[in-house]
Amino acid sequence: MTRPFPDDLLGLPHRRDVPFARLTTLGVGGLCRWLFEPTTEAEAQAFVRACVREGLPWRVLGGGSNLVVLGDVETPVLRLAFPKLVQREGSELTAPASHGHIALAEAATQAGLSGLEFASGIPGSLGGAIRMNAGAYGREWVDVLTRFRFLTPEGELVERAPEPGDFRYRGSFLTAGHVVLSATARLATSDPETIRAQVAEYRAKRGTSQPLSRRNAGCIFKNPPGQSAGRLIDAAGLKGLRVGDAEVSPEHANFLVNHGQATAAQFAELMERVRSRVLELHGVELEPEVEIWRD
Ligand SMILES: Cc1cc2nc3c(=O)[nH]c(=O)nc-3n(C[C@H](O)[C@H](O)[C@H](O)COP(=O)(O)OP(=O)(O)OC[C@H]3O[C@@H](n4cnc5c(N)ncnc54)[C@H](O)[C@@H]3O)c2cc1C
């Protein structure tokens, strides 16, 4: 069933029936029936305002590296397609939310700016990274974020510095229709070779501990306070557990990998089996880090 959208919404750049398999790193999911791809902040704001006026819900998609999408999605999906321009002012870098996250870390390295080394192995977009407060190796976005621009669920454009309580471990207030538009990081000038050495060390660590040769969505569950989700799953003997082509990675228990033909339903079932087995054995309720979309 298709929804009748008003002319101003349909006048914005959009595509129909795009498979989520092409929009997510896990490579599964049904069709994105309505994919809106604004190229300017004004278009993004027009999208949100039109949705608000029409009483339509919407979803925001970045690089799809933290998502499992079940079935087709009729709800309009917003994916920013802003020009990928990075601006430097002193030791601060500002980039649009649609900028590739790893590419931004690389831009910082090339500029001789230290502080985004942690981001060098985290895929997706900058907007997704801000929303998720992405992090690794003891650092996360809130450590370097100085300003960010976003749309409220009412379509108001706000630019401000982070405030206490805005960000937490792998989360933020930027849910339920908020749209991150751009972000500024305060970095430190450093020698590019030193930065490169740190990036290489982090990449080598990932290369040995993560199943990067197969499609995945990074860590599936958040680490419970003081514990490691991967260790709990491993101790439950679940490495290698498979539902169809979806498998708990034998290399890293908190990664689920796609052997090629997996479906979103298989990943959802595998997640449920892992969650319930860990609860049964360790008494710990694992909370998904990946987001699950279903209409
Ligand atoms: C191999 C691999 C390694 C990973 N390693 C790490 C890691 O070390 N640390 C880590 O934290 N994560 C890691 N991840 C997970 C993932 O890369 C991050 O969560 C990433 O920041 C998600 O960004 P995205 O653009 O892909 O977001 P998506 O997956 O597209 O979306 C995730 C959430 O962000 C929201 N969102 C996306 N863009 C915007 C926007 N512009 N405004 C508002 N909301 C938005 C979506 O609505 C959704 O709620 C890894 C993933 C993979 C595949």
C-alpha cells in the first residue's frame, strides 16, 4: 500500500522502492518504499515540516551500519545527501551529518588534527555517529563535540554546544524524529605520522578481533555496566550459533555475520536466541545496540 503524499513532499529529491540490503551494512531487509534524500538543510527542514503538518511519522537513515530492518518500510525515510564539505577553523573541524565517518577521521589525520583516531574504524555517517555517541578505545563523540546543528521533531533548526545529559553510552536525546545536520569537533594539532601510527594500531586490533570480511552491523548488544556482552555470549557457548545464513561470529561473539543469503528475520531470531540464553545462564538482560526497524 502506498501513502498519498502532498506535492511539497514529493517535490523533494526522493527515490522509490530501494532495497534496504543496499542501504545497510548487514545487507538485509525489505524495501524502503520512500527514500527522501535532501541535498540542503532547507530541504531537510521542508521534509520534516511537511511530515509534521501532515501528521506523518518519519525515520532517519545514515550509513545503515547499526540497523536491522524487518520487512518493507512505508514510513518515509530521510537520508541526508548534503555535499561532503569539511571546514576547518583553527583546530576545529565541521562536517555535514551525511559525511562518511571513517572519511572524516581520515580528513582529520590528513589535516594533522588528533582526536578522531577512535573513529577511524567506525563506519556509517557522522550524523549516525553523533546520534549513537559512537566510540571506541575509551573515547566517544561527546569527548570532542563542541557544537552541533539539528532539527527538532517539530522542524525547528537548533545549533548549540552539547549540554549535560545530551549524550550517554551509545545513545543520545537525538531520537524520535530529531535530525542531526552537522557537527563540529575540537581536535588538537599533532604530527600526521603520530596520528597515522595510532590509527594503524586501532585498525590492526579490529582486523584481528572482528569478522570484517563478512557483512555485519558491529556490536549487536550494548555492554552491560561493568561487563562485556561479547564475553557473556562467548561464555554461553554461542559462538557459531546459526539461524540460516545468520551466525554468531566465531571470531567475536558480539558480532552477527551474514554468510550471504541471511534474512532480517533470521538475524532477529538469532538475536532473540542469544538474548534469552544469556539471560538464562548469566541472569543478565542484554540490550540491543543495533536498532531494529519494522513498520
Ligand atoms: C564493522 C563495524 C564496526 C563498528 N564499530 C563500532 C564501534 O567501534 N563503536 C561504535 O560506537 N559503533 C560501531 N559500529 C556501529 C555503527 O557503525 C555506529 O553506530 C554508527 O555511528 C552508526 O552510524 P550510521 O550512519 O550507520 O547510522 P544508521 O545505522 O544509519 O542509524 C543508526 C541510528 O542513528 C540514527 N541516525 C542516522 N543518521 C542520523 C542523523 N543524521 N540524525 C539523527 N539520527 C540519525 C538512525 O535513525 C538510527 O537511529 C560498528 C559497525 C560496524 C558495521
